[in-house]
Amino acid sequence: VEASSLVGALYYGETGTSDLGKPILFDYWTKYHSFGFPTRKHRIKRLYPHFRPTDTNYNCTVSVDADDKNAPINSTLVPLGASGTTWGGGETWGGGATWGAGTISPQRIQVPGQARKHQIRFAQYGVDNPVEIIGYTVYYQIGKII
């Protein structure tokens, strides 16, 4: 049971569609990756996060932190809304539409600079906006031995 600070009322929290008491922040940080070479610098050339499509349109912030600095290099908004044909969207049977689950094309994220370790961070602010991370693909280049 939760109380309102604006109205003299009591509510059942976290039941059904009630937003009372639910978290408004989804935050997931991976471990720091050294890609098998902890003493050599590497550069992430391309990062592709993979998400499960959602019912509504909202974004997830993907950022990368380097060398335990706790200062992300870049923050990119990745849209999580599914594309494709929806029921009642105006398409007709036999009109060439593909029916079924929507898809999300992985968005390419560029990461500038080199570092010894990289951490990938996912964040989404909002209530009742589920984020399902399937995984991510990283293309990296190892630097020369100094």
C-alpha cells in the first residue's frame, strides 16, 4: 500500500497498470572488456547493440566508458520501436505486407579513441518501458605493442 503526497488517498502499488513504486530507470553496465589483451590499447571500430522489439516507440541510451573513468565517451539513443506492419495500420490482405513480429535493425555506434578497457552501458528512463537486450556485437582493433 502506498500513499499519495498530493491527494489524501492510499493505493495498491506495483499491481496491474499502477505506476506507483515502479522503477523509472533501467540501467545495465557490462564488465570492462580488455578483449584478451589487458596491457595493449584497442579501438572499438563498430558496436552493434541487439534488442528485442517493443510494442511502443521509446529509446534506450547506449554509451561506452573507457579505462574506469566513469565518464562515458559517447551516448547514442537507439530506438526500440518495432518496424513493420501493425494490425489496423491500413494494410490490406494480399497487399504485399509481411504480417507477424516486427524487427529492429541493429544501429551502428561509433566509439572514438583508444583505451585498454571498455565498458558498454545501457540506460532507459521511464515507467513500463521494458528493455530486453539480446546482446551486442563489437568489432575492435588491437593496437601495436609499445
